[in-house]
Amino acid sequence: MSRKLMTNNAVILFVCAIIGGCGGSAPAANDEVKAKEPVTLNFFAGQNVFVDFEKFIAEPIKAKYPHITLHLIKNEKGSDYGQLIATGTTLDIIYESAAFTVDKIMTNGLEYDLDELMKKHKFDLNQFEPNVLAQSQNSNVGRKIYGLPFLVNKYVMIYNKDVFDRFGVPYPKDGMTWDETYELTKKLSLSDGGTDYRGFNTTPNLMMLNNQLSVSPLHVKEDRAEILTDNWVKLMNNLKRFFEIPANNTVLPIDDFSKGHIAMTVHNTNPIANWQSSSPDLKWDIVSAPVMKEKPGIGFKPATLALFIGKTSQHKDEAFQVIQELVSEKIQLNITKQGFGSPLASQQVKQAFGQDVPLWKGKNTKAIYFLKDAPASEPRADGLTSVDVNFTSTFNKLVKEGLDVNTALRQLEEDRNNAIKTAKSDAK
């Protein structure tokens, strides 16, 4: 054999080796994935995971990426943020409220900008509802994307048909205003047959934090609270009046709806399954949450639950692949069929809400997306101090102590300003 022929044959053999063999079949698409080294990622749930973790998160990921195993760590006694960090536990993926990006993620030094990974994997942010994505971006001063939206708690008005039927009052409708809801509440707050019926209930703190006017309790440019304002007064007065009705003068635990004596409750849909389970004969349905008359068609700010990649993760690329898959239309469709709100703009996903759950059969599920999400609050300027603002105690002062709204808000503002001063002093 000539030297030239030997050389040509060698080149051919080399090329064949590179492309996987000449004349043979191409490798299966999954061969490369299957050949990868096994990786276990810690999936830390900073919030309750209402979705079946194994069925709708771990198993679909294992099917897509056989080399990746997700290990669930719940935020509970002995395994909260501080304890896990102190023991050197790596948090690869973190499931947390987008609103807690600063308080939980950044305060613990876990933030990781997803920009480069999104570029690498050609991730399209346009798949999300704009206001949902903005809620994640505006949760930190640089509007960086540390977490991608995964679920959204959808707020609606749940009503008890039996209470309405008992008093001959027409059922509420989608698109009702707070004023119309207030009039219904007055008709349904009374005592009958030895039972005290309540027209309305809610969780005031959630109504304030996710408010429909998109206002923040912390000043966006200065290091101080900003609570004694016209918009906050309007929001508090709007809700306060419901609990000034003589037979509706107490904020009850949200789960009391299942006892059958509350006509209407504004809340997210998460507890409904437990209510139905504890009271199988409960006849309920939903309509869209009440709207401010000056903001028709606008619901609450999106209560977004996001997936973050921990800064200390040694497997950021794999973690991003997991997150990318979990927010894909395929998996989101399966999750929303179980009755969970999705951050995606896809109409197919929205229309599938609750389809696989008997709980939602025959219910007015179009109410879930009847309203547009209120815009996210403006992001605060860089370097400002973040403190928790809880309206529960303030609202109790209005209802139980008869304090006027201006005084109650002033006290809360002063208290949060003192908290900011303390936090800044402790940081020195």
C-alpha cells in the first residue's frame, strides 16, 4: 500500500471516529445525557410546596435528565436558611417567594445573576406574563433576575352558595367592585337560627402587601418607610369598613370558611382543597377578586414563587437546565391542571386550570385569570435597608381598638423607621 493511500485511510478513520462511525447509525439523542456523571441537586423549599414534588417536579426532571436527581429539603425546624448555611449545606435550587429576594436570598448571600445562563441556554423571558416577571425583577435594586417565576398564587373571591341561598341573595359575579362587595356583605352579616353569619373575611396583611394600587410600604429612593400616604389610607379604609359592620366586626382565621357560616372570602386558591376535604358538603364557587372602582379590571400584584440558583452551587448549569424545564409549557400545563396558578402567558396553560382535579369540576375557573395582575411596585434604589412590614397588628388596632387609620399608619411607619435604624446600626 502506498504511503499516500495509508495517509488518506488514516484521515478517513479519524473523521469517522469524530462523527461516530462511517456507515453506522447516528447515536440516540439521549446518549450524551445518559453518559453524563450523576448529579444530585439540593432543592430547598423556602415556602410550602403545594405541588406533589415527586410527581410534578422530581420525576419529570429525571425523565428529561436521567443523570440529575433532586433532593428536597424543607424549610422547617433544624433546616432553615441559617442552619443549612452554617452546616455547609449547598442550596443548588431555592424555591422562594419573589418578594423575599432581598430578605431571604440576598441577606443570606445566595443571590446569583441568571443572565449568562439565560444567554447560554437561549432562554426566552417573553414566555412569562410581563407583570409576573417584573415582580421578580423589581424585588431587587438592580432589577437583576436571580429567580425565574415558577408558580403564582392567584387571588379570587370564594363564596358559599348555601349562605347566599339561605338569605335569597344573588351570587357575586366576576368583575365586581369593592363597593358592590361591601353592599353584599351588609346583607349577609346577620344572625339566623342561632348561627352568626359573616358576610366577608380575608387576610388583611396579604391584601395590603399584594395591593391593587401597586404601592410599597418602603420609600423607593430614601432609606425610610412610606406608609402614611393617601394610597395607603385609601387601601386601609376600603378594607376597614367591612369589619365595621356590626355582625362582621372580627377578622377570622382564613380556614373558618370551611365551617359554613362565612359568605365570601378573598384569598388565594391554595386552602380550598383542605376546606373541601374537612367539609365535603361545602357548596362553593369562585369569582374574580373585587376591584377598586378607579382600577377596573386590575387584580392584585402577582404573588410569585420563583426558582433561584444558589451562589455556592457547584452545578449551576445543571440547576438552570432543571429550572428551564420546570417553567416549560409542558410541565406548567401539567401543574396548572392540578389547580395551581402559572406565570406563563400561554392561553393554553391558563385555560387548563384545575382540569385534572375533581375539586374544580364545574367551577368558574375563568375567574382565576379574569383580571390583569396589578403592576409590580417600583424597585428600591441601591443600598437601601430592607425590613419586613406586616399590617396584621395595625389592622387589629383598627378593628379591635377603634384606632383611626391615620394614627395606625403613622405608628406603623414610625415603628418601621426605627427598625431600619436598628438594622443599619447592627450592620456597622
